[in-house]
Amino acid sequence: NYLKIYLWQGVSLVLNFLSMFVVIPYLTSDSTTYGIYSVCISFSIFLAYADLGFMGAGQKYAAEYFAKRDKESEIKVIGFTNFILLVFLLLFSVGFFVLSLKPEFLVKGINTPNQYSIASSLLLILAVFTPTTLLQRLLQMIFGIRMEDFIIQRTNIIGSVLKILSVLWFFREGKYDIVGYFLFTQIVNFIAALITLFIAQKRYNYNFKDLFRSIHFNKAVFDKTKGLAFASLFITVSWILYYELDSVAIGKFLGANQVAIYAIGLTVLTFFRSILGILFSPFNIRFNHFVGNGDESALKSFYLQIVTILAPVVVFPIITIAILARPIVLTWVGVDYVASVSVIQFLVFCNIFAFITYPTNFMLVAKEKQKILYFVNTLLPFVFWIGIVLTISSLGVNSFAVFKLVAFVVSAFVLYKLMIDYLKLNILDSIKKIFLPMLFPVLFLILATFSIR
């Protein structure tokens, strides 16, 4: 199923790539409105963290139960974790509704009634469609633990095509309807989730009556998942502080125009995160399968193979994009966003060691190394925000990009040490196995890319 996952997620990735280069230029044609849109939509990212860490913990245990063919326990875990998600999604929905009444609390620089109306409408749409997240996460668990989440991608691909084509209607000559575009995308997401739910019922003969009856508090499941869930919650808070508050803080202290400058770099970073999510996501489930079956030697072998094989897949495109950032920005969104070049270069390098950080985090979660998870994820926001406080007056918006990279590099070195200790490698052996094979290709890539820049 790895090949099927990569095939359909690859098609989805191509569509996301097209979307980035087709949709973003339309959105950025009004930089102030785009900045308001970026701030408002950045809050939708918080919906991914509304489960307080229980979804991640639940998926681990549900995957182990699936490996053991214990479907009853699987349903109980999925039902309980989605109950936690539902409670907090309802709270978020209320919060978005309140903000829609007073959007000036969220965005600095709303100067016209039209901009006020746009910000208010975007937040109201978020409030109404927040429950869609419950269906999406429920389906991700059901398909994901079976390593068949490529089925979700097939449905989402159709939705992505509709979203891309819709820009020709919402942003045609003389019309800039960013609210209508966002409402349409949310409707498409909801319909896609309903279709996928029907597919799951038919494909697995899944008993959704039992599942929906299981969406309540379950003390036995809570006791089993709470340790890892609270660690995941801490990780969630850490990643919100590190990854998701940039646009909010910039919008509050530097204004909507600076949000627009930063959002271009953040779009590239998000795109790479999507690629890396596709690349590494199937392996997360396999780590849990190995742990569920108690196969430690297979886990170590699998772990090392992932790191060594995927290292160049991660490193080569990141170096290329960083060197070619200026011509990409000028061609993509124009000279008004030339200040985004340095932002892109710093942000894109935040993923340079992803071939180590992703699988090592998978290992720590699968092995329930909670204390280590606490330590590693304390470093990220601490280094990030201390750096910003010290340098925002001199570096401006660039301070967010610079210290996002600094924080990531610090945590990457910690995870690298944990990795070689677990695999029982010394530093020299790890360099020979992982980094040395990339040396000459990387040098050639740098020279070739500079020569065509």
C-alpha cells in the first residue's frame, strides 16, 4: 500500500502545487486583503490541534489493535478520541463566532468597512464549518490505521480540482470575491468528507452505529491513552507556539502588509510540510504495527532504512528552492513581494533535517518516550520566541523566519543524538551511512543551481 499511498498523494501534491501557483497570484492581487485573509485562515490551523493530543495517542493504540485484529477495542478508542475532539471543536466554533463580531481584536490595520466585512465573514464561515474537521479526522483514523488513506486522497483530488477551477469565477476581471471562494472551499471539503464516509462503510463493512455510540467519555480508554495524550498535548501546545502563531503575532504587531510578505514564505514552508507529511506518514503507522507485534529488530532496521533512503529526497529540493528563491518569487507573485525572498530562504531550510526529525519523533511516540518528548518540544518555542523578542526591533518580520530555523536546528541535533543512541551507531558511522553518500551530489547541485539562477 506504500505505492498506492504515494501515487494518490503524489497526484494530490501536484494539484496542491498547481493550486499554489494558480490560486495565490489571484489572492495576492490585493495585498492588504490577502494579509487579512491569511490572519483569519491561520486560525483554522488550530482545528488540527483541538483533540488535545488524544487523536495522536488514539491512532497509535488503534493501529496496534488493528494489527492484533481486535476491532471492538479499535472502535472504542476511535469513539473516545473523537468525543474529545468534538467537545473542543464546539468551543472553537463558538470562539470563531465571537471573533467574527469583533474582527479588529484579531487583525491590526482594518481601515475600511469592506475589509471589516471580509474579516468578519471569513471568521463566521470558519465557525459554521468547524464540525467538518470531526468527519475528516475520524476518516483519517479509520483509513490510516489500515494504510489505505490513499482512498481519502482520491476524493480530495476531485475537490482540489473544483477549488482550483473556482478561482476563474471568484477572481475574474473586475471581481475579487475572497469570501465566496473560501465559502466554496469549505462546502467542497464537507461534501468530500461525506462521500468518503460512505466509501468506508461499504469497503470495510464498518459498523458506524457502534462507532457513533462509542463517541462518549470512556474511563478505561482514557486511562490507557492519557499518558501519551498529555505528552501529545504538550507537543501540540509547543507546535502551536512554534508553528502557528507567526501570522497572528505579525498581524497584531507589524500589520497586515507584513503578514502578506511573511505569508509567501509560510506558503512555501507549508507546501514542504505537506510533501514531508506525504513522504513520511505511512511509516508512522508501521512503527506502531511493529511495536504492537513486539518486533524490535524489524523496527530498528526499518527506521535506519527510512533515514538513509529519504535523506537525499528531503535535502536536494530544499537546497534548490533556497538558491532559486528570488526568481521564484518574482515570477510567482511579482516585485511587490521581493522582501519575501529572504523569508522563504530561512523558512525552507527549517526542513533540511526532516529525514531525521520525522522518523525519530515516530520512534519516540511508538516507544512512549514521554519525558524525552517533553524536553525536545520545550526547546522549539523557547528558542523561537526568545530570539524574536530580542531581534524583532532590528530584523522586523525576518526575525520570525530566522529563529524558526535556529529553533529547528537545535531540536534536530538533539533528535540526531537520540537516533544514533537508539540504533547503537557512533557519530562517524552515522555520517558514513547517512551524510557521506550525499556529499558530491549536493556539491554538484549547488554549483549547477547557482549557475542557472
